[in-house]
Amino acid sequence: MIPPPRVDESTVVLGIETSCDETAASIVMGGTDVLSSVVSSQIDAHAKFGGVVPEIASRAHLELIRPVINEALDTAGVDPERIDAVAVTIGPGLIGALLVGVAVAKATAFALDRPLVAVNHLEAHLYAALLDDPNLEFPAVVLLVSGGNTLLLSMDAPGSYHLLGATIDDAAGEAFDKIARFLNIGYPGGPAIDRAARRGNPRSVDFPRAMLHDGYDFSFSGLKTAVMNHVRKNSDVASDDVAASFEAAVVDVLATKLMRAARDTGARSVVLGGGVAANTLLRSEVDRLARAEGFRVALPSRAMCTDNAAMIAAAGWYRLRDHGPSGLEIGAVPNLALVADTVRTNRAAPGRDHR
Ligand code: KG4
């Protein structure tokens, strides 16, 4: 294994991300200075199928990964020789898609004789806020809401976090995507609901807020069924009003639990991450509620919420500094959990009210 380099503010990391339908590469210096971040989205290739097709995603990554890395280097004005380490997403994600990034990262690290750093995609989402606000105050509570996960975490410092709660069924993004498909209002579903909701009335239907005052876990499948039943019974209902009411119910639960966790854990900052953190209502509600109670708020820019490689390079920088490089024998791990050292603590006992 290549000896660990000195990791400091001049250390340049190439980040590579291919876990789902975005082919991304980024050059980040010192863990927070984004010199370039290139994201090539495959939305058009998957749109006609209404969801990501794994085989199409893998093939597209194969075609795009080299040009995307070259563009990241060119935009940053960085020579390949200037790269100090290569960080890559090893999971969670689609196996065929992950393998493309992992293979390219290994080859690049080997050819340049630089260390390779394996990055957990979920952990990387936690670093997106640090890219926009390097002086983020800890401890923080983080709500990580994406297409595959809904996690509430407390974070004491970069790399040190504890799981407070998670969804017991659908992820928040998954609910957005399924309801958008059901309402037939566009793909990808989250942004489509966001747009429709801005035109609709969020008070037109009072959808259920599951487990609102019950611990830190989440449940969205009952809400999804309630929306579908409502539309089937009321065929003349305006989809903009349904979208707005559905979004209001999701955001109400997410924001309420996030704020309660912030109070309970004595957090100084409240942080959002993951694709759903791009949602207009979620951002404004969390910003409003957190500021009213005197918390610092870190809302990553929309580009940093959705999948990108800058967060992979940032997480790689911290991982290299604190744990050293990974071996070239690493492989893709499609069902990777949020790292083995994550402890599920402070979790509410079932049925216990945490207000
Ligand atoms: O983090 P991400 O880009 O990919 C992973 O799942 O890892 O998150 C994608 C999810 C999708 O479910 C998408 O519909 C949702 O984030 N999303 C949104 C918005 N933008 C993306 N959901 C609600 N409002 C948005 N503006």
C-alpha cells in the first residue's frame, strides 16, 4: 500500500461518484476548497422508463466517466500529477454503476502512484454542508434525505456521528418519486412535486403526519397510500393541490423531528443533506424554525444536495487524514450501511414522546 501522504490544506483530492444516475468528478483542495465539480446527469436516458434503469446507468457511466474526469481537471486547471489522492464512492448504490467508478479510481490511483480512498456515499452527503460553510459549528444535527435514505444524525465533528433515527419504510425521496409518478406530473419526481406544490394549496387536503410526536424514526408509506386513496376517491382534485398538501405533510414531519433532535441533543447547528434537501419548502421551513430558536443553519446549495463528486472528494480528504488510505483490493458494496462505526444511540423508545 502507498504510504499515507501529509494531509493538509494543500492536499488535492480527485473525487469520483457513479453510484446511481449521475457521473461526477471533482477536484477539492484542503477538504473544502472546490476547484471544480462536474456532474453529468443521465435524467433524459431514464425519463421514459420513469425511474433509473441499472443497465443503462452502468453503460452511460462507462461512456462518460473519462470525459467527466478530464473536464474536472481542465476546469480546476490541475495537472493529473498534482492530484495527491483519489477518492471514490464504493456504496451504497447500484452495483454495475459503482463498479465503473471504483475501477476507474483504482486504475487512476495505480497509474499516478497515489493513495486510493474508499468513501461511503451517505457519509459524503454529511460533508456537503461543510463545503459551503467550512466553519460549521458542532455539535450539529443532520437530516439526510435522499432517494434511498431518510436519516437523522447527530454529528460531533467531521467523521464522528451517531444515528438518531431512520425511516422504517419508504425514504422521503422515494415517496416524492412515487407520488409524482402516480400523479403523472414529471420525472424526476422530487423537483416535479416541488414545482407543482408552488402552484397548489398546501391546506387543501389534511394528509396524515405519521409518528409526528413519536421518537426520531420516520414512516412515509401510509402517507403515500393516503394520497393515492384520496385521488382515487376524488377524481376532479387538482394535482397541484395534492402535490402541495403531500409536500406539506412530509416537510412537517421532517422539520418537526429535526428541530426536536436539535433541542434534545444540545446542537448548535442544524444541517440538511441529500437530494430532498433541495426542496424549496423544506429549506424555508428548516431555515425559519431553526433561526427562530437560535440555531445556526447549514443548507448546502442545491447542487451540493444532489449527487456530486465534490462531497466525495471532501469526505475522502477527511477519511485520508483520519484513517489513511484504502487498499487497491477494495470493491463496490451496493448495500453499504452508514459505516460500521455508526452507533444507533439516543434513539427514542418505541412509542415514547420526545417533545
Ligand atoms: O441524493 P440524491 O441526489 O440521490 C440519492 O438518492 O442518493 O437524491 C435524489 C432524490 C430523489 O428521490 C429526488 O426526487 C429527490 O432527491 N429530490 C427532491 C428535490 N430534488 C431532488 N425531492 C424534493 N424536492 C426537490 N426539489
